[in-house]
Amino acid sequence: MSPSILSTKEGNHMAKPFDVSKFRKDITKSIDGLSIGFHDPTDWVSTGSYALNWLISGDFYKGVPMGKVTVFAGESGAGKSYFASGNIIKAAQDQGIFVVVIDSENALDESWLKALGVDTDESKLLKLSMSMIDDVAKTFSTFMADYKAMAEEERPKVLFVLDSLGMMMTPTDVDQFNKGDMKGDMGRKPKALTSLVRNTVNMIGSYNVGMVCTNHTYASQDMFDPDDKISGGQGFIYASSIVIAMRKLKLKEDEAGNKVSDVRGIRAACKVMKTRYAKPFEAVQVKIPYETGMDPYSGLIDLFEKQELLVKQGNRLKYITAAGEEMIEFRKQWTGEKLEVIMKDISEGKVNTEPTAELESEEIVEAAVEADNGEE
């Protein structure tokens, strides 16, 4: 018998089994803040989009996990704050999670938050305005020290929303501004952001405390890697648990889905760059009309078409349910109640995974003519 870490062979006698409980007790005493065992997320907060929830977590109803750091990165007006400071805060409050908002842009107005359904009462939301990375780090460290000192059964669920990382400053920035000498911080800011996110990840990992951040992106100058680049360096991206890159596209549709000439909203193109709960680098476009706000089912039709669950049949889309029933509807008629059928089949693992049948030649011609005419 070969020796193992738990027991060794000494002559004809087996050594005493390794005392795991004693080892656990000893290292817990010797290492401050040590967390033992697995701490898989038990609470998730919806993004307000079923399609984006699925790409992030592999579940239509979960979204972003507590105990992790999630980053929404994109250009100005891409919908970062809409998701992070709007939808996610509202969903967290609906679950009884207390929210702390750190506004480094001085851009989150109470009227805007209320319009998105956020409860701004102090019993449910604490808004802090600060722009220094050091101040945010000290605030979070102080909170976690107090949080750990509480009895386990008294610890509340708390979500921090930091909007945004890109607008935060270092003491060097302020000092140079006061002196009128704008040389830049010589790489200090990326290092400070990395340290902030890395320490946050380590501190919240075993607790029901989560963090959602927004950040800015800039256009790539690399023709071989055209994806937008996230500002602040790569270090904090490695430290983050989930990273969603966003781009802003124009929405030129009315409420009925008909094409119009004027811009009625944005199409938030979301690509999940990093996640451990689903397949990374998957993308979806979510429509956010200015007047009505986002439909939580937006993007699901395209997602199901890509998965070959919805297939074209002439100028309509067909789905065969787990019970073998055939659902055929025009694209505009695939609304919430019908999409819920597909979502339910996927969630229960009952989807038909057989290759979809190819369209007949006449149907292909009809679909091509329809596309040329710009009809649904």
C-alpha cells in the first residue's frame, strides 16, 4: 500500500489517521480572517433581463451572485448605470437586501432612481458620494470589520454598488490638479483599482455581501483585437468574478416593433467576458426604449434562435415543446407568456436537443424575400 497524507505504513502497523479537525482548529487560530470550506453563492440578484441573467449565471432568474464582484463596463450611455444602479438595486431591495450606493460621478439623481423603481428610503438605501479610491477602500474595510464582529444570525445581506470605477481618483490626481501640473498618475490608478477589487473579493467571499461596479471602455486600436478595452488596466479584471462588456447601439423601433427614422432608445449590446457559471464570451442585445424602459424578455428570441430552439418556418418562428406540441408564431407574437414556455423547458432540462430540421427550399426563398422587404 502506498503512503498517503492521511495515513502511513510503519512496518506492519498503520499510523494514526490524520486529525483534520485539529488541523482546522489550529490554522483558524493562527491565521486571522481565514475562511474554511466552500462558499458557493446562495443569493443572486436579477439584472432585470432574463437573457442577460442566463448568459451570466446559466439561470434565467439568478443574475449576479452575492459574495462576488461583478463589473459592467462600457462606453457612455451604454446602459451600465441602468443595470447596476437601477435594475439590480430594485431587484436586491425586492429580496430584502440593503444597498449601499457609492456615486463617484455625482450623476445618480433621486428622481432618476425612483423612476426605475428604486426605493430611496434610508432604511433600504444608503447613498455615499466619494471619488477617492482610498476613501472607498477605507469605507469598505471599516464596514467589513464591523460586519464580521456581528453575530452570524444578525448579519444582514448587503449589496454595494460602485458607479463608477473609471471616475475615481488617486491622491496624486488631486495633488497635481491643485498644483496645476497635470502629468498623470504614472500607473498608480490601475494599481489602486486592482488592489481595491482584489481585497474586496477576498473580504466578501464567505459572506452575503456583494459588489457591483461600473467602468468605462475605450476603442481598441488593435485591428486584430477589435473589442473595446476596459479602462483601469487588466489587474482588476482578473480579480473580478464576472465582467460584462457593453456597447451602445441606436434603437429605431416604435412600441409595436416597427422601424422608424428617429431614435427611440438604445440597444445595449452585452457580452459576458468572464463568468464561472455559464459559457463566457456569449452576447445578447437588450432593447431599452426611453419611454417604456426595458422589457425583461428582450433578447430572448435571438438567444433561442442561436440555440436552434426557435427555427424559421416561412415568415414565422417554430418551437416544439417538451410535450411535443408545436408553437408557430410571427416574431412579434413571441411575447412573454409564450417565451416562458421555452424558459420553463430549458430550466427543467426538457428541451429538444436533436439537430433542427433544415428549411424546405420554398421556405428559404420566402424567408429571403421577406428579409429583403424588411418585414417581420
